[in-house]
Amino acid sequence: MTSDCELTKAVEDALNAPSVRNTQPWKWRIRPDEVELHADEDRYLDITDPDRRDLVLSCGAALHHLQAALAARGRGVRVRRLPDPENRNHLATVTVEDDAQPDLIAASLYPAITSRHTDRRRMSHRPVPRELLQSLQKHARRAGAELVLTDPGVREKLMMALSEATELQYQEPGYAAELRIWTHRLPGSHDGVPATSVPPRPIGATKATGLSHFGRPALAQPPLPPGRSPDDDAADFLVLATPGDDVLDQLKAGEAASAVLLEATRIGLATTPLSQALEIAASRHHLQTDVLGIPEHPQLVIRVGWPAAGSADLPMTPRRPLRSVVLPS
């Protein structure tokens, strides 16, 4: 039997998962030998995320973090996704099974959980080798999603789609207020995107990456190498996509996002999850059919690159304490 302490520690690790606007929209129930994951609708962004897709993706990332934490402790698990058709907020139950083998690949990602941070700054001008991007693809596929790599021509279209979607979204009634709530948290808050995680746009930059409305930046950009433009770094834009688009697909996309982000961190890459182009139906359809030309459903854009030379260590992102996210057993 797995001790409650061991399960509790694994859930604490899972709390480091990324989430849209750092809302951390999850609740957990810890029982003997199992953990339940529930969506927290009190943290649902009804303007930004009208179909709950971001909420489910965020919870999927936390679910994968939990699996990696248990695997690193030598535990094999069985995961039942959407186990209760009468309760849409009960997204998964993870049961520790003594006769199951731990997932060694998930365990290898565990050390990256505490070092992964969303990096919104300019990245290096050094390209990421294709073989490393392909290794990220393999991790996405293990989790049931496809990671679409983009060539320079598609990347230009993708960045334009991100910019256009950001401007459209900002015009949605109530969106600016909702964004402000989660990017202007009071000092000492345990959630939201703090100013210390948001850099100013580089002087002269013309390309938008969906971050232009985060407000009151306080994170310094790394120094710009001589002769380089501030908007021509070598970051790649990858797109996570799934065969279908139901809640199960979205949950698996969140798990795949976690796997990709942790593997990228493990090999030294910086990452930025970007959801703006996928939060408006028309922009998402445009991305799928006109920009990427794929039959799969885009779920998340991930910006990946080497950290720029001279980049300072990123500050810790606030996290809610365990007592705030655990349901009675």
C-alpha cells in the first residue's frame, strides 16, 4: 500500500504544472492508493475560455506531472480518465498498483518539474537542432497527441495569426477585465501571472507572440547581441494537435503539453505555452486549415528555443498551497 504521505508529496509536485493565466484550476482528493483530479470551476475563465478547453488542458498538464512524480518514486499506476459520466469535473483517477511497472520515461522527466518555467523573453538566435524537436514530438505522441513542427514560412503565418487573435480577443466584452484580474494580483497572491514574469517588448520589435496585453512588465529582457534585431530570435513555434476535439482529447493534449515542456526543460530549452490563437473559434479554424493545413485539431502553441545569452534566472511563479486544493477524502 502506498502511504498517504507519498501520495501527498506527489500531488505537491503536480501543483507545479503550468496553467492558463496561472489559474491552477484543479482540486485533488487523496485516498488510500489513489488520487482523484477534479476541475475547479471557481477558477474557470468564462470569457477567455468559453468552451473550458484551457481548463481541461491545464488539468491534463497537472495529471501528467502527477504521473511523473509517482513514476520517479518507483510506482506503477493505472489512469482512468473521465471516470464518472455524471460528474464532468471529475477528470481522472490515478490508482497505484503494486504489480504495475513504473513508467521510466515519465520518471526521467521528473527532475524538470521544479526547474520548468514559462519564459516570455526574447530567446537565442541559435537554432534548435531538428533532432531535438523530433524528440519532443516523440514525447507528445506517447501522450496521445501530435506535435506539429513549422518551417520558416509557416512560422511567419503562425505569428501573424497569434497577433491577430490577441487583438480580436482583447476586443471581446469583458476580456480585458478578466485578463487584468489574473495579471494584476495583489502582493502575496498564490496565483496569476506576476509582473516579475513578464518582460517588456524589445525596443523595435514588430512581431507579436500573443503576450502584448499582459501589462506592467517587470522582467528584464536579456542583452541583445551586436548586429542583431530584437525580433529575429530563432525560437520555434510548435503546435500540439489531437485527432479529435472532445474532453478526452483535450485532457490528453494537456498531458502531452506537460511531457513536451518537461523534456524541453530537461535538455536545456526555454519554453512559452501560447493559447491565444486557439481561444477564438474562428482563429483556431484559420490556424488549422489555412496556416497548418492539418486534419488534426490544434490545442496549444508552444514556443521553444535556447535561452538567450545573459538571461537571468527566472523568478519562481506563485503556487497555491496544498491545503487550498485538496478535497475531503
